[in-house]
Amino acid sequence: MNPSEIKRKRTETALREVLPEALGKLDDPAINALCVTEVLCSRGRYDAKVYLDPTGLQEDEKGEILKKLRKVSAFLKTYVRESEGWYRAPNFTFYFDDQMERINRMDELFKIVEGKS
């Protein structure tokens, strides 16, 4: 791992810890309850993809939450910048992590195949 990759990983780890705190400071209960599952920064650390846990959310709720998160992204950047002492914070793009759904579907398929054997 080269030094730039190490810095990117440190940034991702710091964001994974600080973003839930920032989300908890907001007044919206739908946003307060969100869980950050993964943060992936771009090479220059100017952009960050933030993956959220969609457990218990309907499709229409997901769309509304993403709209709200886009509106509060400036607050989140300021919070991260101030709490970490950084000169700048990355631009956030929010996604819902569907990896758990895929894993559950694969488990169901394995159970079906196992039962037929």
C-alpha cells in the first residue's frame, strides 16, 4: 500500500465514525436512525460515496431520505471539517447498501439447492 492509499483509508475510517455523529445532530428522526455501513473516497479524496443501511425502509422512504441528505450535505461537510480539523471535507454522495439483500437471496438459493440434493 502506498502513502496515498493509506491516507485515503484513514479518511474513510474517520468519515465512517464522524458521519453517524453528524446525522444524529439533525432534527429529522428518519435521518437520525440511519446507519453508515461503508464510506469509499475517490483517489484525491474530493468525493466520498456513503453507503447507508436500508433495513426497514420502503422504496419511497429511501427516495425522500436521499433528498433530505442532499439538502443537509453542506451541514455534514462543515461538521466533518470542524470535528476532524480538516481544511476541507469531501463532497458526499449517498447510496443505500443492498449487499445484505443480495447475501440473503443467495442464502435462500443455497437452501433451495441443498433441499433438492
